[in-house]
Amino acid sequence: MKTAPDRPELSHATKSRGLAIAIALAIGACAPIEAQPSASPSGAPPTVATQRPSPSAASFSIAPLPGEPTVSLYLPYVTKTLGGADGLETPFIVQNADTVSTDLELNFYAIADGDLVARRIVRGLKPGTSYADRPNRDGDLRDDAAYSAVVRSFGAKVVAVVNEQRGSGSHFAADSYVSQIGGAPSVFLPSVARRVDGFVSRIVLQNVDLEPTVATAAFVLPDGTTSATLTRTVQPGRSSLIDLGAESDLRDGTRYAVRVSASARLVAIVNTQREASAQDAPVLYSYGALVDGANTVYGPYVMKNVPGVGDGTITVQNMLSATTQPSLSFTPLGGGITTRFDGPSLPPGAGWSFDLRFRNGDTRQSRCGAGATTGCLADGEYSFTASASGAQLAVVVTVIGATTAAAYSAPSRPADYFLPNVTRTLGGRDGWTTPIVVQSVTASRLTLSWYRFADGVLAATQSLTITPGSALRVDPRNVTGLRDDAQYSVVVDGNGGRLVAVVVELNFQGGDGLAIYTGFFR
């Protein structure tokens, strides 16, 4: 079987660059993306060739770039005015994360029929600069349609981020996902929903190999029973959708853990949304499938009854073929006494959900009050660890509020971290501000280096102390040397110790102004 290239490691020179892969996460109004390359600080912007074929075209006059790419990125879900003019759109940015220039080849495949709809060639993308695209303004893409995209880079390592946004004002909803490289024959989705409190999930699977494959998705209940098995045939580079709301074999009011297996390597994302109703505002959250886990997984941020944010639920999935018993240990943000909860015996493939609103995290038990009691955490913010001896765990954190929703995949690889997009009052006083939450595994001293997104210049350096096993928040509004209405990339160095980090994105201009993303280990 032919396979796509494995995920490359960033070179030492690339890792030490001050730019730290500064991706612009343009969620909603936070940083509108134009359908053009970003300005290059070291010369002219790259040139772009584009073509949309006629429906009967057998080939493009724009040929694919020759040779083997340095790296290929996979974007399972890219949309243009999906559902109408105010529908789902997915602006995205591809950034050169290397020390040399590169040429890009972008291919867009319609999810509806698999057709290659558009191809673009971007030449001369310089180190640290980005090619930015807003599908709603792309004449070579069809309206009211969804696509998968494959980005091939010739000459340098690149990364990408896709921002999902829909609606406006009080009906605005947004989240994001990052590009994926490599994939795996089995991917894990700890939490998907079919009409649970109005939420419905859609799984998007993309084939990252060079041969067609049949993907089999097993929907597993908490007791380990496989409730349904669904299959999709996925062509190379293309995506296929599983809409839980349209599958009659799945039950209303049910959350599932999912394992997807195939003969080829896959990447996947989950989009979960709640439509507007008389009682609820529309919200959206997204996370990427997990391809590996660990016996200890780290959660820098979860909360119980935090105004403007919401309540957290942690879902732990057993990735192995043997039963395991996970536990969750919570520590107040900033440090304090750790509280442990032992979970149930967890069958292979099953998920255990711990909802902080309820006693022992169990929605069948009574609701907790504001204070700490037996089986209940006090209202507030926490970090946590999920662990099980000899196990491989996949963990997702979801956050739901009255008008907000967010999700992130909990990291399992402590290291130094870089955070591609951190903002300070971007778009005005109530615009996007994105506090960092750092959880120490063994680090006792942190160095945070803040680089201006506009030109990569070091704007501020912080030295902070932290107690191993605890987490702390760093709010950009309180960092000397940073400007309002600005974007930064941040490197968090543990000075020989290990850590994990997430970024909490907050916007107070209306609608679903919450998102969380996991940083990149390095």
C-alpha cells in the first residue's frame, strides 16, 4: 500500500526561530482573512496561480508541482457559504514554519462528489509569512458547498489553521481546528452527540494515503457495547461525512465514544453544534481526532460554573483492547489541594464522562452546590490529570455555557510548548483576548517569549515560577511590553522541566465568543 509521507520533525534551527510559527487564528471578527497572501517582510509577496475547471474538464491547464513534497497538510473540512450567505465559512492560513522559501500546491475536492474543483499554485512563500484564504471570496469555489483540501509544500515545512465561523451578532458562533499531518489507521473520538441537549455532532474523515479505503466507525456506549457500526468509502485526499443526526441506527439523547479504523491512514475532526431555539443561542465547538494517547493525560484548564465561560465535562476514552480503570485528579488553578475521583471499569473503546456540575461527575446523581462537599468540587477553575496504569487514554474537554461552547483535546506529551496565536484586545476593548494556561509536569521555572505577529520581533520576555503539578494563567492584558489590539506568538520554555499549555480565546462582542486550542509541543 502506498502511503503519504510521515510527519516531519521541526529542525533545531526552525524550533529556535523567534517566529514560533505565528499562525493568525482569524476567528470571526478577531482577524478577518483576505483571499491573498500576507505581506512578506523580506521581499515581494508570493505569486498565486489559480484555476477552476469546467464541469467537463478532464484535466487542468495548471499542472501539479513535480516531485515529492517536503510535507503535505490535510484540511478535512473547508466550506464556502454553506447553508446560505450567513452560513458556515472556514477562512484558513498556511504558514511557512521553516528557514527557507517554499512553493505551495493547494487542491480542493468537493465532499459531495469527490471532484477536484480547484487548484492553486503559490510560489515563493518566504519564511515566517503566510498564505491566507477566505473561501467566501474565492471565485474558483462553488457557493453553498463543503470541501476537503490537501496542501503540498515543496521546499519547507508548513502548518495551517482553519477557522469555522457562521452567523453574526448574537447568532455568531465560531471555533477552529489545526491542520493534520500523517494520520493513522485508527483514530479516536471520545465524545460525539446525537441530539443531546440540542447538540448534534458531525464527523469528517479524510483519507491521507494514496489509495481508496473503507473507514469503519464503531459507536460505543459507556458499558462497552457497540451500538452501531457505520462505514464510509473515502478516496485519496477526499473527505466523507458522518452526520449523527441523519443516522437512524443511532439513538437520540446519546453520547458515544467512537473508534474509526481503515486500511489507510486517516485524519478526522468533530464539529458539534446547537442550533438557535427559543431557549438556547446557537453555539459550535470542534476538536481533532486523537491518534495516540498515554497512561497519563494532562488538562491545563477545566471549570465549574464560571460566568462567561461555562461548565466543563471531561471524557476519557480507553484506546486499548483491555479494560482499564481511569481516575481524575483536580488541582485549583494557581495551586492548592488535589482532589481525586476514581472512575468506573472502562471497557475497550468506551468513554467515561465526568460532568463537574454533578456529584462524582455523574449526571444521574444530584447537582452540586457552589461549595466543595463530598463528591463535589467548589465552583472555580482547575487543572487536572487523567491516568490509568498500563493504559492508553484519549481525553477531550468540552465546555458549555448559556451562550458559549468550546472543546480541546487534552495533551499527552509534556515538553516545551509554542502557541501560534495569542491576542490582546484584538478588535477593541471587548475584542479577542486569549489568556494562556500553563500546567507544569516537572517544570518549576517558566520563560515566556512573546513575538509580534506582524514582524516576528521579540516584544516581551517573562520569567515565572510554578509549582510542579499545578497550573497558572497568563493574561496578555497584564504583560508589560505588549500592545492593545495586537497578535503575538508565544514560546513557553520549561528550562529543562516539562509542561503543557492551552490558549483560552475570549470575545465579549456578542454570540459564542469562546474557543480553546491546545499548543504544539516542541
